[in-house]
Amino acid sequence: MILPIVAYGHPILRKKAIDITPGEAGIGQFITDLWETMYATDGVGLAAPQVNRSIRIFVIDGNPLSEKYPEAKNFRQCFINARIIEEEGEPWGYSEGCLSIPEIHESVERKPRVHIQYLDEQFQPHDEWFEGANARVIQHEYDHLEGILFTDLLSTLRKTMLRRKLSDISHGNIKIDYRMIFPINKKRK
């Protein structure tokens, strides 16, 4: 089932998500719904808070980035109860966007390597390092679990310049191709 995306300004996007218990009822279907929603909205990643569930899970498919970033080819993974242990390297800028903040893309600085511990869809544990575009997408989606949005990482000046656009998103004054939940007037598209 394709789920509606929660828009910028909704309080769930600022909450720290909680861990999932292995064997939690309905989690398999929810993961399927996350994948389906991400593909239907042309996303590269999608975190549970973006579909109004404050639980620690996100999915990533880096294939759309693989032409420019070869490490993203065939990178398709579900991350459950993820914890970033360490980030390293010289930060590099990349124009990020977000399904919860449509029509805004801004350069965000992130470190190129990330060490993360997580469970996969079968609740098997992993302790891995990721690099380049894969690390960047992981960091972006992980931030959603921590209540952080990519706009939080922008300069004060840039945030001020985007204030009107962000307000329009919160109020549902945008045109998009997917359903959204808007926080200000509770309008659904």
C-alpha cells in the first residue's frame, strides 16, 4: 500500500523514533509498504517517520544514483534499529532533497564514511562501514530517526531564505504528485 508522506512542520518529523521489537506484529507488511511508497514517489530512501510512524526503520535503494556514484549500484537495504557509531572523512557537499520537503534541494555537508550497526529485514545484525553516496543517503535517512531534517544542517542565512517555501509546504500550498499529510491545516492531498 502506498502511504501518504508527512510534510515539513509535522511534529512526528521532530520526534526521536523508538526501537522495533523483533517479531512485532505487522512489521513485514510495513516494510513492504515503505518500499512501495518510496518507489511510487521516486525516492532513494524513506524513513518510517516520513509516513507517520515513529519507529526506527528506513529503506534505501541507491540505484538511481549509480550512474554518477558507482558504489550505489545494487545498494538496496532495509535498516532496522540502526545506530551510527562513527562518521569520518572530510565533509563534502551534495544537493539533497527530501520527500517530506518537496521542491527544495540544498547543498548539505556530510562526512564520506559512516560506521553503522543495524538489523536487516530478517532481524539479522550487521556492523558495517559505508562510503560515498551510500553513506550520505544512510546519514540523511538516519537523521529522520533522530528528528533531524536536512534543512537543520543549513546555514542560518539559508534557512531564513527558505522560510517562506517551508511555510508553504507546511500549509499544503504546493503541487506534488503524491499524497501528503500537512500539519498546519490537517489537509490531505
